[in-house]
Amino acid sequence: QVQLVESGGGLVQPGGSLNLSCAASGSISRINTMSWSRQAPGKDREFVAAITWSGGNTVYAASVKGRFGISRDNAKNTLFLYMSSLKPDDTAVYYCRMGTVGATYWGQGTQVTVSS
């Protein structure tokens, strides 16, 4: 059983910053990639950013490139998302995803609201 627990969400003003974390625990086999996705009200879940667990290679959605940063702590099985220059369009529930050999896991999500 693998559990992913996101934290760090909240309310922030436009132009502000927020950092998310995703802690993985349980019977974790080899991790290939971890990523962040988000889902705004009334919209489909969309990809935000991903990182390969061993090499640390990253990829970002065009909408967040240059504003968000993804990183990981391999020793602590923790994923991070650093968000800056936040916009109201970034408002969504942010989900952590883990891809391992043979299985994919999702966290329960953390709400990020960008509003003045």
C-alpha cells in the first residue's frame, strides 16, 4: 500500500508564491517519475510538471513554465512544487502522482486558491 499526502496549499494573492509538498510512504517499489497535476472547478485534470526520480529531468506545462519549479528528495520520498507569480487561473486542486514499475498512485489533492 502506497500513500501520497500533499500539503502546502492555501490562499494566496495574485503575484504571490506557494510551495507544495508530497510525501510518499508505504511499500514503495522503484519510482520512475513523479508529477503534479491540477484540476480547476468544471475543468478536466491537467498536467503541470513532472520529474524523473533517478535523473531529475523535468518537464513543465507551457502555462507554468518559468513560474513553477519541481524537485524531489529521493531519500525522503518527497516531491515539491515551487509556485511563483501565481495567477487566478492557477486556482485548482493540485494532485501528486507517482509512477512506479507496474503501478500508478495519486494523492488526495491540496487546494490552491489565488485571489485578492
